[in-house]
Amino acid sequence: VLPFIIPVLLENQQNGMRSKYGALVDTGCTRCLINQRVVDELKLNVEFMKHPMKFEQVDGSLLGGKPSITMTVPIKLEIGVHWEMLCFIVVQDMREDVISGLVWLDRWQPTVWWGGGYRHIRLLVGPQPPLSVEAKPLKKIPEVESIELATENVKVEVLSVYN
């Protein structure tokens, strides 16, 4: 079985550099991650997080071999006609270019289906996520976790628990 990888276009808004990459849609990952190689290729600016983050894989090993300590400044992500500005946590060494995890899936609630031997995904154009009129109420509201950046006392809020 092949992983669910979708073509994305990433753009550094500060220098205009842009390139095509593959993004793994991963329901087993809580965050949006980017390979250090991609950060280097696009010359993306990063900020240090106040606390390192570990991403443990199914086999118990650490993704990238060590905890992540940096996060990109917002960069433009395009998937077809959908676009958004997004920060990624930088992983030193991983097979994928980009991983779109639960924080992204929860925000956009894309429609994914299989047909004709292919995987398909449908997203709104962006940059704002949909107002959920059909959403079922949550039994428990997920807590919000702040990832504090070391540079400017800026906090990035993300959901800390996923069900």
C-alpha cells in the first residue's frame, strides 16, 4: 500500500522562492512537519521554540533522530486551488518533504475518497477553514496547547489532544 502523498507547492514569501514537493497526509501525526532539506532549499526563516518537541514513531524511534527545536515562519502552501499560510515544525531528517498531520486535518476537514484506483482529496480554496455547519458536537473540548517561540515571546496555539 502506497502512502497518501499529495503534490503541494511551497513558497517562501520573503524571497519569492517556490517549489513542488510531496506532502504525506498522516492521521498518526499531531503536527505539520517539514524536512530540514526543504527549509534549506527554499531558504526559509525559522524561529527557535522554547521547548524541544519529540515525534515518536510506531517503532519507538525518534523521527529525525532527535527532538525538533525550530519552527518555520509562515509560508504559503498550495494544494491545487487551495492555499494557506502555515508554520511547520522542522525535522532534521525524514523521508518525506512535508507531513500534514491532525492539526491540519482538523482545521480543514478535507473530503478524501478512493475511486478508480486513485486517492482523491477535496479542499476549500482558502485561506480560512470552513465554518462547520454539519459538525457534530465534541463530547470533550480538546485543550489548547501553546508552543512558545524563544525569540519574541510569541505563542502558537495548537490542539494538545486528538481523539
